[in-house]
Amino acid sequence: MQHCCMVTTIPLTKRGSLTLPPALRRKLGLDKLRTPMVLVEEREGGLFLQAAVAMPVRDISKKQIAQWIARDEADMARFRATAPKANS
């Protein structure tokens, strides 16, 4: 996984909007997308932004969907195994 050390300060509007600078949009490949999107993940200490793309489910292979389901089910099984039991 490649990590970048570029730090950019971006103003936030009163409505919570922000504009990514053109150089950053190009670097993330967002300038090539018809409807660019960004995933925002809250992490300890801040936010993580990642370029995203929406695609119709019909364009995703059944094998890929099965892999995602298997991964999600395994994650849920691990969560259930480690979650504290509620008192009855």
C-alpha cells in the first residue's frame, strides 16, 4: 500500500462543503470520472478520504459479489465471537 505525505489545508464552508484542489483531484483520478465520488471514513485522529466509483451491480461479477459476502460474514462471525454478552 502506498502512503502519501502530501498535506493540504482545505477550507470548509458553513454548510460543511469542501473543494478538493485540481492537482489533488487529478492525482486521485477523480478528474477522469463522469460523477466523481469520495468515500469518507472516520478514523482515530481524523478522516480518511478515498476516491470511489459507483457501478451497476450487473457489471460486478458473481464471483466478486460472493467474495464480498464471504468476507462480510467472516467479519460478522469474528465480531460476534468477541462482542461482550448482554446480561439477560
